[in-house]
Amino acid sequence: MKRFFLTTAIDYVNSRPHLGTAYEKVCADVIARYKRLRGFDVRFLMGNDEHSQNVFKKAAEQGLDPLAYCDQMEQEFRRTWRRLDVSFDDFIRTTEPRHRAGVTDITNRIHAAGDIYEGVYEGWYCVSCEEFKQEKDLVNGNCPLHPTLKPEWIKEKNYFFRLSKYQQPLLDHFAAHPEFLQPDARRNEILRLIEGGLVDISVSRAGQSWGIPLPFDPGSVVYVWFDALINYASAVGLGGDQAEFERWWPADLHVVGKDITRFHAVIWPAMLMSAKLPLPRHVFGHGFMTMNGQRMSKTLGTIIDPIVAADRLGHDPLRLYLVKEVSFGGDGDFSWERYDERYNVDLANNLGNLVSRVTSMAGRYRQGRLTSTAAGSDRLARLADTVCADYARTMDAFALHEGAAAAYRLIDATNEYIASTAPWTLAKDPASADRLTQVLFDAAEAIRLAAVLLEPIMPTSSREILRRVGASPDALLFERDGRWRTDGERVLLQEGSLWPRVGADHRAANRVGADPRVGPTKELTTVSDNPLPPDGASPGAHPAPAAAAPSTAPSTSAPGTAPSTPAPSTSAPGGAPSTPALAAERISIDDFMKVELRVAKVLTAERVPKSNRLLKLSVDVGTEQRTLVAGIAEAYEPEALVGKTVVIVFNLKPAKLMGVESNGMVLAASPDGGKPTVVSFETPPPPGTRVR
Ligand code: MSP
């Protein structure tokens, strides 16, 4: 089996994880899961960088022994990564004995190669960066990354690593392996830096107790960066289990931020060259997450706790946002508004709705059993082929956002397919029975493929979707040769086509909402009938009741606005007097304006159990999502309403109908004895628009 060893940067533990550090872990996790999907034996390493002076200081501030402080922080980090469903196989801490063994081993090798010499360092040091700074690096005398912190001037005995010696070997390596450092922008930047000349670097600190003693001068400790980089090799056995080391080294990929790419693409490979060890195959320097365009910083109040973000909508929606909204390699921005918006569009509307509609129709019309009856949709099948190829190509190139976009192309096309084939209309015509089965089969198959492609990004939701379309999550594999493999029942790749052969079937596609295993967790709202509104967007404007059926306008006026005398009667066209009753009930414009009518878009629709008349709708009213109940089930199939733009009474008090709370009323005209027709538009205005 092919192996894939990937790593993230190991985090400083002087503060808790934030969305920026989490971004890196989620992206690396998507790559790890993608590789597993492709049949690789994956080893995904993460960890904590503990020998920093800041950590030492932080522990002292809290009156803790540094190791005890690091133990506590490890729990914090692990809790965060668990919450985000990050599937690391190994977690290393630089205070572990296995790491010390690796550091000792590699430092001795470099020393033996004659690449470490003793000297004196006199110059600036930024404790926050844990970096020796040259005068030219400073801005107004301060570190550009930590402008409020004056760097320290230090003069101490240091051991130096002959980095300068590796300038040409590094340039040669970059030339021979253009894929070594990605993306291109990062590669060009680092190449310029190497071409500009490399100076030898300090690899030890004097007079400090917190760190790994230098093997050949235990009075000094190894400089924290020199120490930290070695974690990647010590985690897989360097200086300990040689067989294990040979099995996994060199690493296939280091995923690190752009601020520390230099350490990974210049210093680390030079250290390995000196130690005569193979170099990692790829380093990927990702961009930075900002919040509302600002750098994530505690002082600016722009730090986002990834747990809070995951709790708001679920870990899968957060992961999807981070991967789909940011081009991997570039910088990306996070805002709560955009996060909510993307959730509604990508998850509630596009994916959640599609799964809900298709599985509920499969249940209602075909008892959850769909057998392929004909050749199926050529267009969808062809698109699926292209999408899967694009997905594999872009994911292999670490263009994660493009992989996500490819999967979404299939979802969009399936939504269009459902809209254009209108299965609810086919269901009314017995002559279209086969066609209906095939349409639902095709849609379910497209959903299954999309769920497979999205699994690395949204593991929980994808598995739930697969279950709902009757596919086993174990069907989630590409063949090792890069082709899709059979899941035991269906051949997924035949003669260049992914589409299952005639006679293949989907089972259990009727489970939606009826399965006790479907819990109320937010992950599953992505595939539920009625996605939860985002926490922050819960009704700020008062919910209003929906009526089971459209009701008439209020017959009494509110105090203070009721006309004391009947409004003057007007003449109907043709001069006939209007009826006295009508004239007497006329209301003022103020009365009318009290009724807040708004445009709403139907997101989901389903029957209210045990009722022939009621439909439960979730609608987008621009500022929020609402659930309402409407008495229009006899006139409308639920699926036919999804996507429709209607008018609702926005400010009615909530009311419970057959146990479902309704928060608004859909306007509809009900001719005597006839079925209601909902009020709609020729050109739908955006949800939330006031109607008057
Ligand atoms: N301890 C060093 C790494 C040593 S690796 C041998 C370190 N730690 S860190 O905690 O400061 O950063 C950990 C990772 O998070 C780094 O790759 C860093 O680039 C990344 N990020 C920190 N802030 C970030 C954003 N705002 N956005 C994206 N990634 C960010 O550096």
C-alpha cells in the first residue's frame, strides 16, 4: 500500500488555538482524509511546540511548573481538534523523550558533519517570534509582526549552524524539484531569499533551563526552532525506532503557514542535507485567515475561537467554509455574516434541500427502493465523470477549494435536474412511472458521488448523506490505480463512466426523518428537512403565527388608529355605490401598515404528520430563516414549493398547529370551494423585501 506522511506546524502553547491555527489543521485534515479515500496508508502528525520562552513565562505567571502548564494546554488543543473532527494519527509534544532522542540524534549528525561551530551572538531577538532579528528586519526599531514589543538586545555564547554552506545545494534542490515548495508565489519568494545569500544561524541559547540540552554542551539548550523542526522526524522514530523511521521518512508533505515557510523550506532542508537524511517531498505554505479583513490578534479583538464557530453551525459547516471560501495558498477572510450566509446557501439550500427532497420523494413514491431502469441521465452521468476527474486532479495538486467547487458543480446540476424533471409532476402520471424511478435513481446516484467527494471536507454530514441514499460509507473509495472502485454491489466505473449499470439499485432511501439514529446535532442539519437557523440569526423580529389556511384581514382596528366614523364611501367603477358593509370596514393606511408583509423564499417543505391540509415550510425571509405552517397541502406537493418565492405576514404572533410552531402566514387566495393558490411573483424580489 502506498504511504503518505503529512504534518502540520506544531503550535506554541502559550495561548489557545484560534481560527487561524485551526485553519491549517482543518486543511491538512482534508488532505489526510482525501489520501485515505484514495487508498493510501496515511500517517497524519500534529503536535505542540513547548520549549518556547513564552511558554515558560506563561507557566510562571500562572504559578505552574512549565510541564504541568503544557499538560493542561495539550488537553485544550486536543479538545479543539476533536471538536473540529481533525483525524490526526499521532500528536507529538517537544517535551516527550522520543523527541529529545530525535533532537540529540540529528544535532550530533550535524555536529559530526562539521556544520556546527561556536561563536557569540550579539543582536536583536524577538521573543514572540522566537527569532534572531537583523537590524534590517525591524521597523522603527520594532519587530514588524509584534510592533508593541521591543526586541531584546542579547549577547551570548551560541553555537551556529553553517546555513550559508547550503545556499547552492538548496538552489539545486529547488531547480531539480519544482514541486518541493508550493504554491508558486511562496516558491518564488523563498528562491529570491536563498539567492540573496544565507547567513549562518544560532542553534542554541545560553543560560536557559527550559529546552533540550545541547548534546555536546549541556550548559546550553537547543534553540527552539532548531528543536521544533526536528519533531517531524522524531515522531516517526529518528534516534529510536530505525525501522519505523525508514518506513515513514521522508515526509510527503509539511503544511505550514506563510510566516514560517522559510524555516521549512530553507533551514529544515539544510539541516537534513547536513545530517545526510532525505528531504520532505513537499512543503505547502498556506495563507493567513483574517477576521473582517484584520489580522487575528488578541489586542485587536479579532481572535475567533474555533469551538465557538463550530458550535454555532456545526463543525462540518465550519470546515466547508474554511476550505471552500479560501483558495488554499492565498489569504482568506472570516466574518460571521459570511459564515451564516454560506451555510444557508451551500448547506441548507443546495445540499440539505436536495438530499431531503430526493430521499423523501424516494420514500413517498418508491418506498425507498430505486432500481435503475434505463440508461439514465446522460448529462448528469457525463458531468459526474468530469467532476470526479477534476476533483482528483485538483485535490492531488492541493487546490482544496477547487476540489470543493467540483463537488458543488455536481450538486448544482442535480438541483437543476430535479427542477427540470419535476418528479412530483411525473408522480401524477402512471405512464411516467419508469421515468420517475430513473430520475430519482439518477439524483440519488449524483448525491452519493457528491457525498463521497465531500467526505474529506465534511466527514460527518457526508456519511449521513450516504446512509440516507442507501450507500455504505465504506463505498467511499477510489481504486488504488486512481479509478473508482466497486462497492461490492455496484460497479462505479465502467468503460470510463461512473454511472451504475441498469439494474443497480439504491436502498433505504426513505429514511429521512424517520430514523432514530438521526439525532438533532447541528452536523446533521446539513441534510435535515429543516436546517436550524444560525444562532445569531434567531428571530430578532418577532415571530408570527402562520395560519393553517390564509385568514382574512383583522376585522377590528387597534386602539388609537380606528376611524371613529366610517370612511366615506367611494364609487365603484361605473358609478355604482360600493356596499355599505365594505365601506364600513375600510381601514386606514396606518392600520394596513401594521401588517408587515414580506417576500420569503421557501427552503424546505414537508407534510405535517397526520394532517391532510398542513405543510411545514422553512422560509428565508432575508434576515433569518423561519418555520411556518400553511394549509395548502391539498393544492401543493411539498417539493413543488421549494424554491418558490411567496409573501408572508411577518409580524403575526406565533401559533402552534398540530404541534408545530408557526412563525408567519403564507398569503394565498382561496376561491370558494377551490384550492388555495399562493401569492407569488413574475420576477421574484429578494427575500425580506417588504410588500405594500
Ligand atoms: N511553533 C511554531 C511552528 C513550529 S513548526 C516546526 C509556530 N507556532 S504558532 O502557534 O505560532 O503557529 C502554528 C501555525 O499556525 C503556523 O503554521 C502558523 O503559520 C499558523 N497560523 C497562525 N496564525 C494564522 C492565521 N491567522 N491564519 C492561518 N494560519 C495561521 O509558528
